[in-house]
Amino acid sequence: MQKICNSVSCQCKKNKKGVKQAQRGKKVRKKINFFTANLSVLKSKEKESTNLFLVQPNIDNQGDHGSRIMRESLEGSVGRRSREEEHESRSGSDNMDGASGDDQDAADKPPRKKRYHRHTPQQIQELEALFKECPHPDEKQRLELSKRLCLETRQVKFWFQNRRTQMKTQLERHENSLLRQENDKLRAENMSIRDAMRNPICTNCGGPAIIGDISLEEQHLRIENARLKDELDRVCALAGKFLGRPISTLATSIAPPLPNSSLELGVGSNGFGALSTVATTLPLGPDFGGGMSNALVPPSRPTTAVTGLDRSVERSMFLELALAAMNELVKMAQTDEPLWIRSLEGGREILNQDEYLRTFTPCIGMKSNGFVTEASRESGMVIINSLALVETLMDSNRWSEMFPCMIARTSTTDVISGGVGGTRNGALQLMHAELQVLSPLVPVREVNFLRFCKQHVEGVWAVVDVSVDTNRETSGAPSFVNCRRLPSGCVVQDMPNGYSKVTWVEHAEYEESQVHQLYHPLLRSGMAFGAQRWVATLQRQCECLAILMSSSVPTRDHTGITASGRRSMLKLAQRMTDNFCAGVCASTVHKWNKLNVGNVDEDVRVMTRKSVDDPGEPPGIVLSAATSVWLPVSPQRLFDFLRDERLRSEWDILSNGGPMQEMAHIAKGQDHGNCVSLLRASAMNANQSSMLILQETCIDAAGSLVVYAPVDIPAMHVVMNGGDSAYVALLPSGFAIVPDGPGSRGPTSNGQVNGNGSGGGGAERVGGSLLTVAFQILVNSLPTAKLTVESVETVNNLISCTVQKIKAALQCES
């Protein structure tokens, strides 16, 4: 019985041991199957990731660093898991007898590891040398380098990608370090501000303030005021160096400035906060900071470290100057007495300088020695809407075409702001212009200025100019500044029927010693470069454009000319007038060489230039002679005499001693004097062919012009039929007429000089005129020929003879 119990006990123990072994084997088999499945998944993922990494290109090197980290982490995890799985599989095999053959084979296969190639020091040295020269080699360079270093092109490509990623990472770390330092500074400053607010100081005695005397808001304002004062002092120092004059700080501090304040201030509020904020966010042009930033940097500060700051300061100064100039222009356009006083001479407005200095702070510094001031204001109705006029003023080419006799040359140096919301509101640009009066006795005014446009309300715009002193080589600025434009411009208000009311203000300072005494009264009154001339020219040009765009042809126009022929003739006449003005004023449109000849009259300016490869002019040596004289004749009478083709034989040698006949007429305005005509001179005999003369005449309240040139008959037939007028060769001559000033210098009926104004001369008053006579003559058809003294004497005699004939015909020889 005892044996049976012992055998049963042994059998139970064996059964229990077998059950445990079976359970353990079952668990191990589950683990082997689980790890085998995971191993196959990881192998497939590793293969896909490796293929994706090797096949897909790296766009712009953005994923170099991430791809390398992903590959390394994936390979590490796969290798680590493979080793763990292999260990567990081996342990399970040792403890289990009944493992299947498939599971055993799957557990015995280790994962295949990717072999990496280590570059030699020589290869790395070659790769680094090429990377310094070219961080982005092309395929040809990579192929050549791989052959030289015995590497695959793919290895070379990946090395450069990783190197660029490494450099980018280093730069980001450096930037993060700088930002961290800046953050620490701001945190320290914030702590100092908090300490100052917790421990307020009395401004009177310097001791601690009693709690309750100073509110928390007032403490904050005192600290903010001190910081703003520090920033203002710094900006004023840079502005003073830029403008060449000291800038006074008008702000007063309430509390002493905090030490080591590094907060930056965006300058540009000045009452126009929204506009200034928008404008300061606009980017500068590509070459805007080239020559200007260096001029703004103090000598003690390195240029490379503060280039961005100087550009911001320069832009802020331009915006502040433009906003201050706009504010001054609007006030000068809207304010009457006592700022503007009516003159007894013709009722024109005169600027009260004392009131001006009391009202406004000078925008561009005090007046230079030897400079005099001219100021004028004029209003008028113009047949153009405000948007079209603003677009014309902000475009340098269209601005020059609108005022052809006033602007010799202009260009836009830089566009600082193109406007806001697709409009010209807030547009700010730097411009260069040459302004002229048609006389050799008045020098051309070259100015660099800011032009700023702003829409104040719906239908009301303002455009202001103010001079700036720049050192840019691209601006074409003169080495000697003979004129400065104080805030000048116009305020435009839309009116019904497509008209606009324009209020123009001109305010300038110029050196009077360069101007001939004959033109001193005209310039001092503001009639030469003043508002009256700008408004009168604008009205005449807009009237001309309205007539040309009209479908109806004026009744006095020649009906035989087609619409295309009219446009060609007007284009040819415009080129003729532009060349005439350039020859009178010696602007930089043409390269004139001034001649000093002893036997030429003192007031006659003779210049010469070579005409080569210009289809609009005959080739050869062109000689230009111009002079200005005073005549005791009213400008209207003088203009009517010179433009009348029936009286042309009294002064023009081209008329062959007889009257001329008008062959074509194109009106350019309501006044009969604004037109383009084609005249034919009478032939002296039957063998001589008749000559055609193209003539343009224009007149407005500021002056008048008569320009003419002989033209070829076949060429004019082509032009009148709508052909291209650019190939018609001509050399213009003509006359420019302006009043002699606000007061009369002409003799009365008893022979005495009348000094009264234009409004009080009575019936005995005789108005005077300033007449400019100019000729351009081809003296030699060879550009390489030398100019002779006889040619100069011939032109001088032609001018003298023409002036004498005009005086004799108008009976004003004395």
C-alpha cells in the first residue's frame, strides 16, 4: 500500500512537472512568434526608410539633418532590438525542447546591418577645401571630385548635404545664443525697472519718495520718458551728422535716464501714427542703403555692425522730414492772413517771413549765406481729376512731359515707399530734377528732393517736395548746390465735371549772385519758378490733352490731316520744343561746350556740340547762340507780332522778304496762340523750291513761346500721313517771352520810367518784356571738322540783326 502511494505521488509530481514545462514552452513559443513578426516588420521598415533616404533628393538642404538623425536612430533601434530578440530566442531554445524548425530558423537569422564608409583625412581635407569655395557644387564638379577621391558621386553629394546642414545648425546655435543674451539683457532691464518702480525717487530732493505721492502709472511714464529721451538723443546725433547741422531735442525729460538702456524705439509718429507705421514696414530698394548708410555711421562705430540700424534711422528721418513738410504745405495752402499778405503790385500774395518763422520750424536748417528766399501761392481750376494728376506728379517721365518748358531733366533716384493698398497714398520717393527758365542769364536749378503723396480725405490729395542733401553717385547731384526747395507742392481737390481745384505753393532759397540783374525782379517775385508758372503751365497742358482726346476736330484745324497725322505732327513739334529749351538753358540733356570768343557780345552765350548718329538731327557740328534783352513792349503784343506769319518778313531771313502762308494748323487750346502750324515761304524765283517751316506757339499767364525749324518737304508729307516723325531732322530756333517782373520798368508817354505795379499804372503805363532769342545752326556737316571764328561771328551777327529788326518793327529802338 505504501508503494502504491509512493508511485502515485511520483506520478503526480511528474505530471505537475510536465504541465509546468508545457506551459513554459507555450509561453516561450508565443514570445518567439511575437519577436519574429516584429523583426520582419522592422526589417521591411528599415529597407523602405533606407531606399527613401537614398532615392529622394533633398530639396534646398532643408532635410539633411533630419534625414541623418532618422537613419541613425532607426538603425540603432533595429540593431538593439535584433540583439535583444536574438538573446531571448536563444534563451527560449535552451529552456524548451519542443520548438518548431520554422521558429528556430527565424530566430537564428540575424538582421543585415548597413556598412558605413569612413572618409580619410585627405578626402575630408579635399572636400572641405571645395566646400569653402562652392557650398553647392553642380553635378560636373561632384563627378570630378568623386573620381579624384575614389568615392561615389552619391557619397560626395551626401557629404555636402550634411556639411551644409552642419553649418546651418552652427549658425542657428549662434543666433540662439545671441537671442538668449538679448533676452537676458531685457530680463535684467525689466528687473531694474521693477526695482525702480518699487523704490521711487523724489525728483526734487533725490531721496526716497513717500508712498502715495507718485502713482504707479506716473512712475511708469517717468521711466518711459527717460528711455525715449535717450533714444531721441541718439537719433538726433545721427540726423545732425546726416543733415550737416545740429538738431535740437525738443523733448524734456521728467526723470533721469536709466543706465544701460538697450531698448530700441521706432521713430515716426509725428501725428501721423498709422501712416508712419505702415510706411516703416515697407522694404527699401536694393541699392537704397549703399551710399547713405556709410554717411550716417559715426566714425567711432564699425559700419558692418550697425548697417541695419542706420538704414532704419535713415528711413525714419526721411519719413519724419516728409511728414513735417506735408504738414507745413497743407497749412501754407489753407492759411491766409497774416501768413500771406496781398501785394499792391498786381494783387499777388506775398509770404510774411516773420509770421512764417513764428509758425513753422525749419525742416532743412537755416538759410545759407548769399541765398535769398522766394515764395508764392496760386490757385486755379484744371481739367483733370485728382487721381490722374497725382499719378502724373509721382511718375518722373509723365511729370516732365506735363511741364516741358520748366523741367529740363528729371529722374527717380529711389522709391522708398510705393504707397498703401495699391494707391499712391503714403508714396515716398527720392528724386532729382533740373528746373529752368528759358534764358541764358538764369542758371539751371539742380535739386535733390523727397516727394511725398498723401490722401487727406476722399477726393483731396496733397503732393509735397522738400530738398535733401545726399551723397549718392547715382543721383547726379551737383557738386555745388545753388538752390534748396523748402516744403513746396500742391493740394488737389476734386470738383464736378472732371475738374480739380489746385492750390500750388512754391517756397525756395537760391543764390542770387549767379542770376543776371535783368532777372532779379522776376525771380524775387516768384514768377520765374513760382506757383503762378506751375499752375498756368498745368492748365495749358491739360487743356491741350482734353482737345487731343476729343473726337471732334476744332473748326480752325486743317481738315486734310488725318488723326494719326495730327499725332505725328504734335510729337515732332514737342521734340522740336524740347531741343530748343535744352539749347537755351544748357541743361545736361545735350553735352554742350561753352565758347569764350572775344568778339561776341557779353550777354550772348555761344555753345557747340557734335551731332552723331541721331536720326532727328542733321549730322555735323551744331552751333547754338542765345541772348536775353529787355523790351518796353507788353508780352502779349510781342508774342502776337512774332507768331504772325504775315509779319514774318520784318525779322526772319528765311521768309525771303515776303509773307508766309499757313499750310496746316493744329489747335492745342482755346487760345488761338496755342497751336502747331506748318508755314510755307515764298520762292524768290521760279527755279527755287519753296521751304516749309514747322512752328509751335504757346501762351499762358506766365509767359509765351515761339519755336520754329525748317523741315524737308517729303519728310513732312510722310508725317502728315501718320508716318514716324523720329526720322525728321531739324534744328530749332525761336523766342521765349516773360514779363519783366511784378512792377513796370517801361517808359511812360513822357519818357519817365514808371515804377508802379501792374494794377496802378493807368492808361499811360507801358509793360515791359524779357525776350530770349536763340538759334541752332549746322555750321559743318562733318562731325570731325573744327569750328571756325567766322561761323561764330555769323551766328552772333544773326542774333544781333534779328533783335534790331524786332526793335525797329515795334518802334522801340531807344
